[in-house]
Amino acid sequence: MPLLTVTDLRTHFHTRNGVYRAVDGVSFSVERGETLGIVGESGSGKSVTCYSIMGLIPQPPGRIESGSAMFDGVDLLRCSPAVARSIRGKRVSMIFQDPMTSLNPYLRVSEQVIEPLLIHQDISRKDALARALEMMEAVGINDAARRIHFYPHEFSGGMRQRVMIAMALVTHPELLIADEPTTALDVTVQAQILDLIRRLQRELGMAVIFVTHDLGVVAGLCDNVQVMYGGRIMETADAATLFKAPRHPYTRALQRSIPALQPKGQDLFTIPGLPPDVSKAIPGCAFAPRCPFVADACLARRPELEEVSAGHAHSCIRARAGEIDVDAMGTKAAHA
Amino acid sequence: MPENILELREVRTHFPIHTGFLVKKHTGSVKAVDGVTLSVRQGEVLGLVGESGCGKSTLARTILQLVPTTGGTVSLNGLNLATASRTELLLCRRDLQMIFQDPYASLNPRMTVHAALSEPLLVHGICTRAEVQGHVDELMRLVGLAPRFARKYPHEFSGGQRQRIAIARALALKPKVVVADEPVSALDVSIQAQILNLLSQLCREMNLTLIFIAHDLSVVRHISDRVAVMYLGKIVELGPAAQVIDNPRHPYTRALVSAIPVPDPAVERNRQRIVLAGDPPSPIDPPSGCAFHPRCPHAIERCKAAVPALVPCGASREAACIRLDELG
């Protein structure tokens, strides 16, 4: 049985300017010890998906319209606040994008790292501090015995992100949700943090949901990847398949837009148009208005995510019917 | 060979640090840019890369004289900007424009696009009020926006469109040199590609000289002719973009290149990565000798002694490392 099963999650925001369908029918599951990557551009709903699972959506304006998130037999979306508190921060932890704003500047780091232990476990302050110190050393903070009593502003960005990881992992969670944890960091520091997450995951055997917009990060870290667009999942597959043989035009387009994969001196492949406006109902495929292969059927009805081979599913009706050659997409545009 | 349009000689930009409440004491300085020598040719795209805090943005602001230089000279077409008079500087500003990172912050929210684009035209007396409309329409079309959007305010546009407006504003005076400080970092991949294409197309068509600052090496490799790698206020490696990034010589560039994740699982999982320990040191009190030596896997005693100069290594390439020959 998967550790977490999310079924038909819909999180909408009801604002004065209309209803924003940030997450619009998302289903996926995470096995124990698995790393799932969620990739998408800004506004694709990847962060809101995580926030919904963690119960961090401000309601109102947000509202979870439907769906369930079964974590080890408990529906995280419907359980009582007391049950949610007993899971959140203990068995499911989250790390955030910006280490500058997600630590409390008024509290010493030691207070913040031991807090989850004091809340969730019957443990003395002294033992909690010892555990916290152990964790601080595990995440690679030198001179941890002294630095644990520092304030967040006394750490650099990379070190703050390590503190946040220590804080999230001190209770040895079964699932870690990482929402763009390296986006605000330099590449050399990003490499350190990714190594750290990989190593800790192996040691603690936890599952990780890793949200990012960087396909490169996903390639090195994740077992399975799902691509989101306009609040929906466009394609999901194991990492090797997704990169080698993407079947959905959006995945292919996203891959083709990366400068690293394109010959120098030519124009970059671009996706025409703008990301969808989720405040309006999208009757068909969310990518249809920007898709070079769009047909009438794409606009008429919302395509379902269907499996095409074991573990590989996508929502393009034309690719499934074999009517289009997705692989040719980048090359054709490069010559055009 | 085209003439060098922009010359930087030993440029230093330091920010003084004052402590004390009533009696301010000068206690040191942040050496943001510390001895940069660089020549940029007419029509060239020069990429400037480095981690945050390495001084690349300060260098950009120094070139535009938005911050005063502490030492050294910046000259545009042979004119030393530091000693230029106010009128000379005003004329130079036409030739020297900047595009900023965050299109949400660099456009005045209370000015329509029309107002933002017409302001430089009127200030510099490029055209009369009657002719402004035509110029604005032309600028909008140049960056791929419909002229009818000119009456809108910045908040009505998406990030990519705003960056197009910022580019149009920078090009209003038909500058010779444009400094773009991380123009695509705040944008999504698909939008990023559109803006990169626009920039390289404009460079070709208008024979612009572009100084392109970014921390994303793959973006820099794509757009630049040459690339300069900065570390702690100094250039550590300089050369043709593809060569520097595909075959880096300086140990820092090597580490930087190896840290970029490759979007291909087969490659990504089997390659050796040089993971640098620690963070970049503080530019207030940089390490002795080569500033990179505390993090360098090849550092020896000699590296701590003297600051290495940029020396030629191979065709039109330079690197600042004393062990270049030993490292191969």
C-alpha cells in the first residue's frame, strides 16, 4: 500500500475577482522510500498541492473542494485538527523555498529545532537538545554545539536551509515534502543541499515529494516525476522514461526550452503564448491553447490521465491515438 | 577587429562600513568589486557569471556609474566616466542602458507603459511631444508587444511582458551598450526562452553590445560570445563562452560547472561532481592570496601567498590560477 495516496484533489481560491482553480483534480501516490518530483512552471499548482496535503491552505479564501489524501489510513484533508497535528511535523514534514523568511528571527535556532520534539514526543529539554545537536551535525553544520544557540540571521542562506532541513527531520518523518528547497540558493550550495537530501533519505528511509521548476534537479534526484500545468497533471512517469521518451507535448516543450539542451547560435525553442488563466474554467486540455498539435477534440472535453505503459501516464488524447509525433516537436521548430 | 567600446581598468568598488552610534568610525569596507580589468568589443555579448555576493551586480552598477568607483577607470568610447562632467555623463547615459532583474520592481506602478517609454525620449530631447506616440508604438512592436497595450499599467502585464517593457525602455534611446542584470532569473523556463531569443535578435539587428549577467551557466553559454567568471570581486576566468563552460580551466569554474544539474537522468546519475565545501567567504575580509583557496580542492601553500593574476591559457582565454599547468 502506498504511503500517501492523493485522489482527485481540488483546491480553489474564492476571491473577489473570481474562483482560482489552483489545483484542479490531481491524483497521485507516493510509496515508502520513494522520491517523487513535481515539476511545473509558476502557477501550475505544484506548491498548492503540497500546502493542501499539509493543511496549510488559508481557508478562506482557499477551499478544498474535493478529494482525499490518505496517509497510512488517515485522510489528511478531513481528519480532526488533533489528528492532523499528531501527524504533521512528526510523520510528515515540510521544508520551504525561502530559508530567509521561514525561520523565526526572534528565536534561537536551538529553540526552533527542538520544538517539534517537545510537541510530539515525551522528551526532556536536555534530551531534545542532544537529538537536535545530532541532527545539526547530520546536516553538515560545522561547530554545531556552539552554533545551535545562534539566531537565524547569523547563518548564511545555505546554512539556514540546512537548519530548516534539520528542523524537519529531527522527528524522523516518513514523508518529507520539499517545496523548491534549493531555488533561492547558488548552484554550488544547491549541489550540497541535494547531496544532503539524498544521503538523509537513504539513511532514514523516508519518502520525499520534491517540488521544483528545474528539470535538471529532478533528473538527478527523483525516481518518479509528474509534470503539472494549469492545476492538472499532464504526464507522470519514472525519471528515465520521462526524460527519454516524453509523450505529452507540454513535457516535450518544457524539455526543449532548456538552453542546456539546445545548440548554441540558434534561436531557443519557445512555447508561444502565456500560461493559462486559472480563474476561468478550462473545458478542454489546459495546454491546448499553446499546443502546436491542438485539434477540436482537445478543446471540447477535459482529457483524463491514462496509463500508456507501466507507471507511465499522460493526458494527451492525440499522442495516445498515435496521431502526432511528439519527438519531432523541438527539431521542427528549431528549423522553422 | 572591432574597436573596444567599453574599457575597465583595475576597477574597484568598495562600500565603507561604519560602526558606532554618535561617533561613526570607519571600520572596514566590503570589497564588492576588487580590481576588474576587462575590455568589451563593439557588438559583443559578454556573459558575467558567479554566485550571489561575487560582485557581478555591483560591477554592472559601477559600469553605469550608479555607484561611485573607489579606484580604477571605466571608459566608454575612450571617455573616462569617473572624471566626465555632468553634461558628458548625461550624453553617455544615452549610450549606456540597463535592464534589471525584477520586472515587478523596476517599472513604476503608477506610470503607464506609454509614460515609461516616452520619459527617456522627452528627457533626452530625442523627439517632440507630437512625435512620441510613433516612437512608443515602434518600441512596443520591437519587443513584440501590441502598441494598443501602451495605455496599460505594469500590473496588467505578466512577468515576461513586463520584462519586454523593461527592454523597450532600455532601448528607447538607441544605446550602444546594454547591461542586463539577471534579466531572465525571475521568469519561468518557457518565458525565459522567449526573452533570450528577443535579446539575441535585438543584439544582432541593432549591433548592440550586451553585458549579460546571470547565475545560470546554461543561459549564459547560449547567449554569450565570451564569458567572464567572477569570484569574490575578481574575474577568475575569461574566454569564449562555449569553451569556458565545456572545458573550464580554473578550479572554481570547474566546480561551478559540475554543480549544474543536467536535465538527463542517465548523465546526472553517473557523473562525478565536485561538491565545494562551505559558502563563499566574506568580501569584507577576503582570504589572503587566491580568494578561492579555502574551498579549492587543489590549494597548496603557495596559493595563500599572492593574489594570482589573469594569465593567458590557450587561444583568447585567460584564467587566474597559479597551478593551471599542473592541473592540465
